[in-house]
Amino acid sequence: MAYFRAFWNSPVGPKTSHFWGPVANFRFVVAGAADMNKPPEMISANMTSVMCIYSVLYMRFAWMVRPRNYLLLACHASNETVQLSQFYRWANANGYLSRKKDEAASR
């Protein structure tokens, strides 16, 4: 019970935006993971790259803010992983990755 009370009253507990902001941001991760089943032709390279940059910037923010927000850091690290996977799928589907292999093989 003391652990729960300490968590409840902590500076990053459920009574603060340090908790609810990352919880809400996990929707990006869930949406990106759900899009893994969609065809890669539907992936927007512009939006995926923006989401990658966004997640990297906010990972740094989560690390630098006081008190350090590990939940926000985990949220954006997860989103970065999902978005990089989507970007890889897009690049592979559009031939950017196979072109590199073809150029290397022709040398």
C-alpha cells in the first residue's frame, strides 16, 4: 500500500501530466503497429519521417526534463521503432533498398 501511495503522489504519478501525456501518446505506437498490416503503398514517407524526427526530439526532452520522465521516453522509443519499421517497409517497397544491392553487385 505504501508503494501505491508513493506512486500516486510522485511528481510523475497519475495525478500529473507527466503520466497522462505519455499514456495518451502511446496511441501513436498502437496506430503505427496497426498499420503494419496495411500495404506499404499506403505509407507516407513524409509523415513517417516527421514522426521519426518528432519521436527523437521528444525522447531527448523526456530525458532532460526534471523529474526525468521514463514513461515518455519509453513511449517515444517505441514510436521511433514502429516508425523506422514503417519507413523500412516504404523504402523496400519503392525499390530504394534493392537499388543499393544492385549497385553494389554491379561494381
